[in-house]
Amino acid sequence: MHIQITDLAAARLTESLNDQPGYFKVFYDTEGCGCNGIIVILLIDEPAALDEQIETNLVPFYVDPKQQLNLEQQMKLDTEQNYASFTLSSDAGVLSSNVRVRDIRGVAAGSSSASDAC
């Protein structure tokens, strides 16, 4: 699995770290959404033991193996200058045009704030 990250998207992701250590994780959030789910990029302290690495042209991202079914093998992460969220797409089409970054570093596992994306 690979994500090609545009220059503007890479700059925004780097800014989101706020000069603090962390890892990026692609997460398909279905809790509390009242919908079929949304793709978010989580900022996490450490990848989980079973998380698998997604190669990128920036830094590795991680994903829970059970959530890979919601993704494609080759993807692109982009953003627009005046739009706060990202677009994740593949050759098959747009997977999500409203991908947000949610920082859950320092939040205990299982906490409700880890999954209130909607």
C-alpha cells in the first residue's frame, strides 16, 4: 500500500505535528457518525502492535489491518490552499474529500475523545 502526498499536503501534515513526536494513522471512523463512516488521519503516540505500515513519500503512515478493506493499494493525499481538510483518492476515484487530522496523542486508549470525529 502506498500514499503519494502532494507538497502542500506534506507541509500541512508536518505543521499538524506542532514540533512534537508522533505518527500518522489512517483510520476509518464509524463511531458516533450517524453515517457509514469517515476517513480521518490520526496523530498517535505509537502505532499499535498489529498496525501495518503504509509507504509514503513523506513519512510512513500506519493502518489497522482490518481497516485496509476501506482503502486502495495506490492512493494520493492532496489539499487545497484555502481548504482545511484533505482529499484521499485513488485511480478508482475519491475515497474522501473531507479527511481531517485529529490529534489523539496523550489520549488514553479507549477514550471517547479518540473517536468523536463527526
